[in-house]
Amino acid sequence: MNTGRLKLRSLALAALLAASAAVQAAPRPFAWENATVYFVVTDRFSNGDRSNDLAYGRQADAAPLRGYLGGDLKGLTAKVKEGYFDSLGVDALWLTPPVEQIHAGTDEGTGKSYGFHGYWGRDFTAIDANLGTEQDFADFVQAAHARGIRVLFDVVMNHIGPVTQQDPVWPADWVRLDPVCKYKDTPTTVPCALVPNLPDVRTDSDANVALPPALAEKWKKEGRYEREVKELDEFFARTGYPRAPRYYLMKWHADWVRKYGIDGFRGDTVKHTEPGVWKELRSVADAAYQDYRKANPGKALGEKFFALAEVYGYGIGSGRQFDMGDAKVDFYANGFDGLINFALPGDAKGDYESIFSKYAQALHGPLKGQVVLNYMDSHDDGNPFDAARTKPFETANKLLLAPGAAQIYYGDETARRLDIAEATGDAKLRSFMNWDELANNTARDGYRIADVRAHWSKLGLFRRAHGAIGAGEHRKLADQPYTFARTHGADKVVVALDVPVGQPVAIKVGGVFADGAKVKDAYSGATYTVRQGEVRTGGKAGVVLLEALR
């Protein structure tokens, strides 16, 4: 190992982060409507402890990109403390479910796969040992909160992990394996298994059920059976809920909130679970969050808990009504503050104004007061905007400058490729974070990785400083170069894109900044004086981010 080269790489990355942070403007009050959420598949991000790379007897025998690769909570926490997310303007970290997964691998038709992604739960009360310990999780949350970064906990109410020889099926009063969903309407989307051998939790049942024997035996071996049962008894006595499957899951998930002050949930497979279940979960989570606030004065980052829904296929154009095929459902009225917008990867094929005006009209019309989280790619959307990463700058512009909240999928900011040839299906989207390419400033497709990272940083920091970007009113000011204004109360900005470089260019700012006003370009650092409704820039970059000079 060349330790000298590694040291130089570390110094180069540190310099990049410092330079990015230097352009940060004064922070503004946080609002989920303008939040930048960084979504990380923990196993794929950063390896901070190689001793836990293969826990529970797991093997390195999976199909390409379908096994554990070593990322863990210690690695993620180190990046938090390093300031990696601060330099991107990140407000919240959403991590895949960290709970204990099935121990064995299984083949769903794409080769042997393990639960590295977190959606194959085995014990919702424990942290998966591949990711670390519960103390590691506590350290992560504490580190994030110390920097003002909120934490979203991914919640799976719909199913548990596949059945294997090492991971026995739970009793029939807990789960069902058939019918398998046909995805035509509510009856073929909700009370059914998503795929063969993925046990569907009977969230529609109100019948009292005992603990799954496999889970009870596990807790006994770990010496915590009595404690867990006592806590369950107290929960059911306090709430009056029947001992039905969904209420066990609600209690287990809310415990993470009550113990560590988790700021919000991201609900997985929301449309595959009865809408009312999520409303009930929200009530339980709200109570847990307030319990945490009372027990830990001054430590919580906000006054209210936040809930985000993954309603697969929802688009911002649907407003508050999602079509299930036989009925329309308002998930905002069922416990959620925000929905993930699946439409942007397709909408982004259009020009800037077609996206920005459409989204602004929706957010200030039928979706007024609601949160919509935009993304360009994710862990399970097989149609990302730019899988080959030939347009990383355009991707940043269309995501981070679009009205609404923004989800950065890990590696968006470093052009991590999403078209890995040897992988199959969604595994293509889940390669390990490309730290080496960032450290080496790799050249690819006419750009360098560090330049991409710097661009995302500048836009992200500008976005965090100005709630007007995501939550403000949108107005186009000019076609050439494309220029728009966003205003949100006293917060006003003007942005110009595709600006010619190497020559002075007039940027229209009339109606936003008055003549004689001093403005700063947060992208280049240059300052200007407004004259005749314009600023004449120096042509330093293709992006201009104008804000009032403070």
C-alpha cells in the first residue's frame, strides 16, 4: 500500500471539502419544503470497521453487487464528522433500514442475494451486525444532530425478509406468502405478497397474536426476552391496542425514535399497506418523539416528527390523489408530510423551465403546504435520468434547483455510475461509493470527478442558504441565458443557467434586485452592482447564483 499517495488523496479531499464549505452563506431556518436529503445505502457507502464485514456466518458468495460490501455505521459517522455532508448543504440523512436482516442469502431469480439493502428484516429491535452495534447507531445519530443534520429512519411495515433455512417463516397469523400481488387494484396490491417468498405482514388483522417463536427464542439466547416482553406489555397497556401484528411493528420502530430522537420516518412500500396503518404509525411515532423531547431537553432538532412516503409511481402532477386502480388515496391525509416524486427522472428530459414552472405551480396550488421530495435516481428505480453519468452537471441543476425538496442518492455528487455491466436489475444501482475516483480526480466523459463534486457543493450550499429555491415562487426572467427568480418572503435569488463562458454576459434581475443594489454570485464569488435591471457578469462560469450581498 502506498501510504504517501493515500495521504495526498486525503489531503486533496479535505481541501475540496474546505473549498466547498467556504462558499456557504449564512444558514436560514430549516423547512422540509426546501430540504436536501442525502439517501445512503449504508452497506455501500464507507467501511469504518472491517471486522464486521461478514456477520452471522454470511459468505462472500453472492451474485455481482448482491452481497455485503462492508459499508457500516462507523464509516458513515466518520463522513459526518469529516464534514462531507455539510459541504453539500445536506439537511437530512436517510439511511436504508439498519435493523437486523435475514442471515442467509436467497435467489429471487437474479442470483444469490443478501439483505444488505435493509428491506429484509428479521429482528426490528436490533441493529444488523454487518453495520455495527446499537452504540454505533447512537454515535451516528449524535454526530449528525451535532451538525444540525436530521436523520430519517426507513420503516418497513409491509413485509419481513424471505424465508430461508436459517430464517424460518413467521406464523400464519403474522404473515402470508400468497396470493402474490398482481398490481391491478387495491385487492391485488395490498393484501398480498410483493413477490414469491417475501412474507406479507398481516397489517389488516386486529387479531391478538403471540410473539413469533423464532424471535422469542432469539431474544432468550441474547438474554433480553424478559425485558422485551415487559416493554411490549407496557406498550399495549398504555395504548389499548390489540396485540395485532402491525402494532408490534409500530412499537418496535417507535422505540428508535424514543431512544435516539430520530427526526422522521421514510415509509417503504406505502401503497402496499392499508393507508390507515400509516396514520396509526404516525400517532405512535409522534408520541415517541415527544417522549424523547421531554426526556432530553434541547437535544431534538425540531418540534415535530416528520413522515415521508414512498408511494411507488406517485408523480407531482397527481396532486394529493394517488390512483390505486379502483380508488384514489390521499396519503397526505394518512400520516405523511411528504411524498417522493417519481416523475422527475422523466420530466428532466424536458428543459429547465418546463420542470420548474410545472413544479412551482403544483406546490403553490393543489400541493400547497405539502412536501414533495424530488430525485433523479434511486436504489430501486430502474429508469434513472442518467445511468451512464454523462450529464452530472445538468443532473445537479435540474435536481437541486427544482421547486420542492431534493433527494441526493449517494454518489450523485461524484457521478457514481448506475449501469454496472456485470450486475443484474436493481443491483446496477447499488455499487460501492466511488471514493477512489473522487480522491484521484478521475477524468471521464469530458469532466473530472472533483469538478462534479464542487458543482454539487455550490448548488447544495446555495440551496441550503435560501429557502426560496425549494419553497419560493418561481418566475422566469429571460430565455437567453435562461434566467429565473425565486422569492420566499424576504428571501430572493436569481439564477442563470447555460451562461456563455469567457465573455461578459448581462443577467436580468429587474423586479428582484433594485438598481444600485449589491449582489454576490455564490457560484464564482464575484460581486456586482445592479444597473438598469441587470448585472454584467464576468463570464467565469456557466452558472450564476445571485443573492443579496450581506
